[in-house]
Amino acid sequence: MYELIRKTLIIVLCLMLSKMLHLTVSVYIVLFSIVIATSCDSSHIWEITKRILPSLFAALGAVVVNQVFATHPFIIWTCSILYFDHVRRKVDSNLKARMVTLPLFMIIFIDTYANSTAYILSIPDIVRDLVLSTLITALAASFINHIMPIKQKMPMVHIVSMPVSGADRLKMLLLVGVGLAFIMINQVTSAVFCLVPLITSAMQPTHDLMKTHSRNKMLSQVGGCSLAIIVSMFFSGTEINLFTYLFISSVLVFTILWWCNHPDKNEGLIHSDALMGFLIPYQLYIGQYGNNFGLNSIILRAFELLVVLLIIYATAYWLERLTTNSEEGVKPIVM
């Protein structure tokens, strides 16, 4: 219970600071606060900041590439894909796969918005909010961890080896490369978050795990959007009241974190992912300083996620069928 309250305070404090400071891009502080609350057991600002620095440097590097090749989107896409392939070649364990997901998403986020005619001028604001979110999250987490010292260390992650083959790298390039090209060409900025399940699915070692992963994402991500819709209707536009927003946010975050401690490991992972699946639309579309319900944006996000996850499932299904058929077609000759 003590640890749940500590983690809840870190996340809720970051949500409140984002709302009160009127950050243009509040998604960063949501992502960073969840990562720090659920994976960092230090109270030192530098140790906390080091957990975020890879994502910060990846985003700043993407900003530089997009500024240098601003008139050549194909070069930007090519540089991103080459980097993705380099990262995929190095990711040979489940721990490394978890660590690279957020930095890769940051690159995709910058590539998408920097090549959108509607948002290209907001890149300076995005960079400012990115740096502010890093500092705010580190300070908030350090403050909470000092007034509530950590009593239980994070459990060690069981490292599972994931050998990388040429087929794995090709799958990563096709899934993420085609997805990034689609949203860059069509400037579908609302679908940028849909590439996160593409990244994590492409890193699954087997096609069966890809199908299981997509099913779990449907429950957590689309379910998180559904919960955000219910909460938005419950607020009825009163989220502009800070005390109301603070109380409801605290109850919701604590409840989901409590669900994460499920005795079934798979259920616990789904609830952990649902925390992010809920808080991102919650903060983006409900937790603004206005009193907009945000229903259209949340429903659009849920629909786009559902479409992408169904595509991932269908791709994994047919890849599994093709692999099985090819293995059955090659039979040993008995002499």
C-alpha cells in the first residue's frame, strides 16, 4: 500500500504540474512520470534523469536531423529507418527491448510533427516542453521519494535472451518503416501513438507472441481509451476545477496501480500497459486547462489503435501460416 501511494503521488503530481503550467505537449510528462514511478527506485535527481536522457537525446537528435534535411523528407525517413535497424540489431533481450521503445517513439513523434504543415512551427514548443517535462518529472519524483523514502526495491527483471535474425530485422523495417512513411506522407499526426504497438510487436521473437501481444494491446490501449471516455463524461466539463481533477486523478491512478499487482503475471502486464493507455488520452484530451470533453479525439485514437492492432494480428497470423506451411513442405527424405 505504501509503495502504491508513493507511485500514485509521483504520477498525479506530474499530471497536476502539467495542467497548471499549460504545457503545449503534455504527453511527455505523462510518459516520463509513469516510467520513473514504475521502474526507478532512486531519490537522486541525477539517477532519475538518467532514466529519461536516452529518450531526450533521441528526440533532440531527431530535431537536428529534421532541421538539416527539412526539404528532404525521404532522407529523414531513411536516416530513421537505418537507426531503427541498428537498434533492432542490438536488441537481443527483453530488457533491451523495453528500454529502446520510448526513445524510438520519440524519434517517430518528432519526424511526424516536423513534417506536418500544421505543426512544423510548433517544434520549438515541443522541444521546450520536452526539456521541461524531463526536469519536472525528475524534481517531482525526487521530492516524493525524499518525503516518502523507498521501502521496497524494484524487483529484478528476468532477462530472456532474444537472438536477432535477418528476418527479425526485416520485419522491424517493414512494419515500422511502412507505418512511419504512411503517417509522414499523409500527415496523420493523430496516429503517431499507433506506431508504439508496431515497435513492440516487431520485437516479439515469435509470430504467436505477436498475436498475443496485439490481443493484450487491444485490451489495454483500446480499453484505456474507453475508460477515458467514461471519465470524460463523468467530469462533464468540470475538469477545469483543480480540486476535482486532483481527486479523480488520484483515485484512478491508485486503482490502476493496485490492479497492476495482479497474481497472474499476464493480467498484471495488461493492467500496467492500461495505465499508460488510459493516462495518455486522459491528459491529452481531458486534462487540459479548458473544459472540453475531448470525446472526438479519444474515439479517433481508439479507432486508429484498433485498426493498427488488427493489422498487426493479421500480419502475424499469415506470417505464422506461411512459416508453418514452408516447414511442412520441407520433409526429410528417408533412404
